[in-house]
Amino acid sequence: MSTVFPIRRNGAFGLCRALLFLLIAGGAGLAAAQTAPPSAKGLAGRVDAHYNALHSLKAEFTEFYEGMGVSRAESGTLLLRKPGRMKWEYSSPPGKVFVLDGKYAWFYSPGDPQVQRIPAKELNDLRSPLRFLLGHTELEKELTNLTLAPAANGDLTLSGQPKGQENRVRRLTLTVTAAGAISGIEIDETDGTTTRFAFTNQQPDAPISPQGLHFTPPPGVPVVEAPPPV
């Protein structure tokens, strides 16, 4: 039922007061709708939609690892191009690289005695958050017990247990902007180790040449078929 605001003796003043009430009430309702946080399911859907819509991505990353008596911080540039191509080019330590060329995943650091290679279809390394950044997944189906929590700078976190990784990963947490972009990833493994990625200066649909996502082993360095390094 609609609300009727009587004007009666107040005339135009009463009408203005009624309109002012409607504007305030409508503005408050709009503000509430805009500030209401999404559900875990709703935010997961935003992440899926964001990465499914991308054709390429360029970003700076910092990687933190703690566990087994080791603590290290590394950084570099991430290049992503669909379908299925990705390059993590490290500036610290310089020369370290991880490349997914659509057929193989390649791992190499200068000074290593060999290049490690694994077929892309066999790659299952959550520390190289391929599934989420490549937009080939539905988070709600990949993570059980999905929960939502506030984070710094107005971001939100999505946390859950990756399916099929129960023996290895205790919890996976994604820090997500309101638009669905991943600004951080944290992987807590069952052995007590923790790996965190922070992403900055993200450039959606940046021009990235396919040739820039190709890896050529250094001369004289043998290639071995092996799982991703720890």
C-alpha cells in the first residue's frame, strides 16, 4: 500500500516536507544497498566473473614463504594470457622463472643444475594459483566450508578447504576487492608452512605477446620431468 502524505493547511511547505522525507528515505535505502556486504557465494561469483572476462593480466607480485625453518620473500612480475599461458618472472631473486606455456609448466632458477618440467594437465600446485587467476574454475565448487570476512582497505577474504587437497592444504584464503579482483592469496599447508602472494599494479587485458610466455632452457642445462619444487 502506498503512503499518502496529507498537505492540507501546510500547503507547499507540507509538500516539500513530504518530498524531503521521500528523498531521505530513498537515499538511506540506496546507501544501505550499496554498503551491504555480499555473501560468500556472491563474492565467489564476482571472482569467477572477473577472471572469466579477462583475456590477459599483468601485475606485480610479492611472495612470502615461512616454514621448515625457512623464511623468504621474493618478488617479480606476473604475466597471464588466455588460454592457459602464464609467466612468473622474478626480479628477486633475479632470473628465477615459472612459465606455463599451455603444454608444459617450467621451473628454473639460475644456478640450478637442471630445468624442471611437468605437463600442464598434471600441474596441481596451489602455491602457483593457476586455477583462480586463469579463470577456469568456480570457487564455490572448488572450496568447501567457504566463509567471508572483512579485510584491510575495504577488501574481503574468502576462505575454504580446497577439494582434493585435504592431506596437503589446511586452508586457502583469497583477499578480494569488491569488484572481484584477487589482491592476495594465502595457503596454509598441513605441514605448518604458509605461502602468501600479494598482487599490486594490476593491469587487466594488458597487451602480452604469446612469444613472451615461451621458455627456452639455458644452453647446457638438462630438462628433467619432475613435480613442481617445494
